[in-house]
Amino acid sequence: MSSPSGGILTGARAAVAALEDAGVSVAFGLPGVHNLPLWRELNGSPIRLVGVRHEQTAGYAADGYARASGRLGVALTTTGPGAANTLAAVGEAWASRQPVLVIATDIPSTARRPGIWRGVLHEATDQAAMFMPVVKEAIRVHSADEIGPAVARAARTALEPPARPVYVEIPTDLLNAESRPVSDPPEWTAPRKPDGDQLERALGLMERARRPLVWAGGGALQSGAGEVVGRLAERLVAPVILTFSARGLLPPGHACLVEASPHVPEVGALWDDADLVVGLGTDFDGMMTQAWRQPQPPHLVAVNVDPRDASKNYRPDVVVEADVAVAADALAGRLGERGGLDSLERRLRDLNRSVRERIAAEEPEPSGFLATLEAALPDDAIVVCDMCIPGYWLGGFYRTPAPRKLSYPLGWGTLGCAFPQGLGAALAESGPAVSISGDGGFLYACGELAAAKQEGIPLTAVIVDDGGYGMIRY
């Protein structure tokens, strides 16, 4: 295997080949002297390389692309401060469980002396260590032959449930060094199937429940479980509360869908009244549960690929350790029919309507903003929210028409993320993208207006100027 220029296979070409093999079609980055070999190889690749003005934007755009598409988001950075600039964005992707791959260069391998900071330009004593708290895995490359396998493994690791960012660090001199191609690409792990005993225990609790409630999170959305979650809820005759990460999992008008968030008293009462909560792909985080002021349910069934994640905030009676789509399908298929679905549909329709009417009476301006957006946007639009008051209203009440059509930064709650995330979402080929920012948050990345123009990115940026620090005033 040789490079497109006809020379030897270099480390840079091995990295690009691994990205191509992983199905990557878009990458975001900022060029620098240290990573120019990657840019040269990508210039001859089918992967579209989008140049941005700040490395943090490369991270956010990769995150926004992953959220909108479900595919791997890729960010390329240079050494030291270039890599460090992505950390806020990588932290948001980590907390929101998005598959993002950061490929950063490090100082030349010949300049590195273990345990000694020599003062080489852009040197850090341990660059990868900065990323370890906010990535699923940090991979350091020590030879050119390792580059292709490392990038291939990183892509697979980022995408496999539970999805999260992965960091790959390549000393800059290895990008031009001779390398070998990846001979054995990594095998993908099949979705985890549920244990029979766990299913039986879960089914027993579900069959005995008289007031069940389904609480579905981002893991359910990422597993593509919308149809089976809806079917399971119908069999249980249970309301479905969606976390901000799962908005759109059930379509508007579904018989079991609760449209508002649990922060609304009428919705919170459903949790209080339930004799069984079925948690699907959720960790019951503090933001969704009002800092865990929602009481421990009388009974709890949790379905999650990560049992520790499922058990860390509320005590489950049983954890079904499995992919949500697989487990929900198995549970729905074994539950008997119940009466009362028509009655539940009427009750939830009345609840959803009364919440909207109360908000319109108490908060006419936000209510009008919501109504205007819902009327103006097509069903395939992707709405990307910043940490701003308009974003909070959208996260809590926007009638999201389908999965991956609302992005909300509930992970780290990172200010200034929406506009750069929107750039990535707009290139996901999933529908027109609209970012919603406050005036302060927009200014964090306003230089990317140049990238949007240069790259022809079809993003509509909505900026709400409230004349001050709106959240502090509130």
C-alpha cells in the first residue's frame, strides 16, 4: 500500500486510511506545522476536511456532527495548547456520551525524555493526561506502525456503547515516518443481549405494577430504540418521560408521550405516583431529577449497557445489562396486553395541553418563542441549543419531531457550544440546522462565521440578545 502521491505509506496516510475504513466522511480541524502531513493526506481523501478558526470549535463541531448523525465526529489538532483548546468541547461530548475522536500531535519523539520537561515548543509533561478525565480512552502512539491500528481502535471504541470520546496522540515526526497498513481491522462488538434471569425478574415487576412509568434517556436514543420503547410503554400502559438527551425518541402525539420535563409539577407528579419506574438507557443524573429530590421509586427496573451507570443514583431492584433496543424488544414481546391505553392517551393529552396553557398564561414571551419556532421549522430541522434561557425553554418544552433533532448541552452545561456544534450538525446531512444562542454565548465562537462562509455551511444562527447576563438576572 502506498500513499496517493506515489511514495511510501507514511504514518499520516495510515491514520487517514483508518478513518476512511471507519466510514468517516467529515473531519474538523485547525492546521499547524505539527499536523500538516495529516492535512496533505486528507487533501487527497474522500473525507471532507473542514477548517475552523479555533481548536475548541473543531471539538464542538465534531460533537454536533455526532449528535445529529449518530456517526463518529472527528477533530484534528496540533500540539500542546492546540490540543488543550479542545478540552471544554471534549468534556461536553464525554458528559453527553457522544462518539468523538480527537487526533492530536505531540512534540517529536526524538525530543521527548521521560519524566523531564525540556522546554520544547508546545511541550507538556503529559499531554494525554489532560484528556484522561474526559475521554473513554487515551491512546499514545510510540511508532509509526502503531498509528493505523491506534486510529482504527479509537474509532471503534468511541462508537461502541456506551459511546464517548477517545483521544489519540501522535508525535509529529511519526506522521512522515514509514508505516505498515492495518492488516487486521478491529472487530465490532455485537449489541449486548439481556440475561434470561434478569429479564424474568424485570418482567415479574412489570406484570405486578399498577402505575408504571417509563423514563428513557440518551442510551435509548443512541440504540435506535424509539419504536420498541413505544411498544413497551403501550404494553405497560405507562407514561414515558424523556430526558433532554432522548428528546424525539417518541413522536409527538404518541399515546404514552409526556411532552414536558419532570421539572414541571404536573409531570413530576407522575414520578411521585408511580409504583414502578422503568429506566431505559439513563443514569438518572442530577439535572433531570432535580438534584435527586425526586424520591426513590417503590420499585425500579434499569436497562443499561453499563450496570454501574444504571445504579449510581437510584437503587434498582433489577438491572438488565443489555442494549436498550434489544432488551425493550424482548420485554415488550413477553408482556401480556393490558387495558386502559385509550384512557392513558386521553389523560396525557389533557396533561400536555394543560401544561402548555399554564405556561402560556404565566410566561407569554417564552411560550410565544416556542410556538414561533415550532411553526417555522420543518420536521427535519435540527435545533442546537446553547446554555441560555431560550435553550432552557427549548430543552424543557420543544415538541421534538424525531430522534437527533434537538441537541441540548446537559452534560457539562457548556456555554458557547451551540453555534460551533451547529456547524457540525449542518454537515450531518440530516436536515437543516438552527443554532440557538444568547448574545454572550455566541461571542465565544463568533470567529467561526468566517469558517461557515468559507466552507459554505448551511447553518441558521439565531441569537437572542437580552441586554445582560440573563441567567444571573433571572
